[in-house]
Amino acid sequence: MEEFFGYFGALIIGLVLGLTGGGGSILTVPVLVYLLGINPVTATAYSLFIVGTTSAFGTIQNYRKGLVELKTGLKFALPSLIAIYLTRKLIVPRIPEIIFTVGEITVTKNFFIMALFAIVMLLAALSMISDNKAEKSTAMPNAMITILQIFVVGIIIGLVGAGGGFLIIPALVYLAKLPMKKAVGTSIFIIAINSLIGFTGDLGNIDIDWSFLFIFSFISILGIFAGIYLNKFINEKNLKKGFGWFVLTMSILILTKEVFL
């Protein structure tokens, strides 16, 4: 039964990505860890592949609609994809299984990854719940600071295996001055590049079940096509806010499970 819900979760991940232009990827790791029983380190690697392939198909659909700025996307992708690759190749394999122990409290590698992931989920939820005023903003941050921020975002994405669209979109709006819809479409393009290149950093570090990955990704791709089709019939703003509350609840449950159970 858990396996059924796991694969159903793959469909929901793609569906939400197609409906909202982001957010669905934040569910990938919890589905893999809690429903399918996959080790968190492996799950973050699998998540990069699943999110990357699903986002790539979403990018094709958005490009046909004229919602992807390829040159801008590549410029913004470069700092983060370097950070993601280095994180997966060099940092994650070197995190010790037991990070530190204080009295009876032991912080393990798996706990650290899931706790960090829950915090990222919390930030993503707050971003989706709040009314985004970015389109109306005329502020333009320093380019070097933005590049540094994107690099840091890449490290976080590399650690937790999430797409990071909720962090990338504001940078595209503020610095590249893209309209919100184009920022969302370009963000999915960046997520596809980041995730797939980041996944290559795991090759040789973990054992990969390719048949499972292809099946899960295929179901998620079906979901993103369905989501893109349904997008025209659904109020995106209300959907994203509702999904934000769901993600907020999930982040609290994950933190509670990891800390107290």
C-alpha cells in the first residue's frame, strides 16, 4: 500500500509542478523517504534526477508558450549548478554518519539532511503563502551579491535535493526584470539544468536503481503534462497559497518526527 501511495505521490509532484510552476519538487524527498523507505542521502540524489527530468519536460512546454528566457536562464544557472555539483560530489559524501554528540543527543547525517530539508520546506511554504509583490518592485540588488546568493542556493539544493524555485524566481524578477510568468518558466528551466547536472555528482558515490528512477520519473512527467493542461482552468494564486499551507504542515510534521520520534 505504501508503494502505491509512493507512486501516486510521483503523479502529484508532477501535477503541482505543472499547475504552479514550482513547489511540487519539495514533496519528492518526503515521498521517497517516508513512503518508499529510501535512505535520505539516496533520496536527495534521486530527487535531483526526478525533479530534473520532470522539469525538463515542463521547460519544453513552457518554451513553446514563449515563457522561457534561455540566455537569462543559463546565466543564472551557472553559479548554482557549479555549487550543486560540487556539493553532491565533494561535500555530501564527506559528511560523517555521526556529526556530533552532546550528552544523550546524537546528530546523525540522516537527521541533519531531513531537518535541513524541513527548514527549506518551511521557507518554501512561507514564500507560497505570502502575497508576492516582486513584480511591482523596482529595487535592483547588486549583481555580485545575487550571484553569491544563487551559489548558496545551489549548495542548499545540493544538500536537500529540492529544486529551489521559490529562491530562484525572486532573483529573476529583481535582477533580470522578467515578468512573473516568464520568471516561473525560466526558473523551471534552471531547475532542470541544476538538478540533472547535480545528479551527475552522485554517480559513483551511491548505488542507483535506474529502473525505479525511470518509472517514478515517467509517472511524474505524466503529472506535469496534466498540470500544465489544467493550469488554464484553475486559479494559480489560490492553488499556490493552498499548497503552501500543505507544505507548511508537512514541514512541521517532518521536524516533529525527526526530533521527537
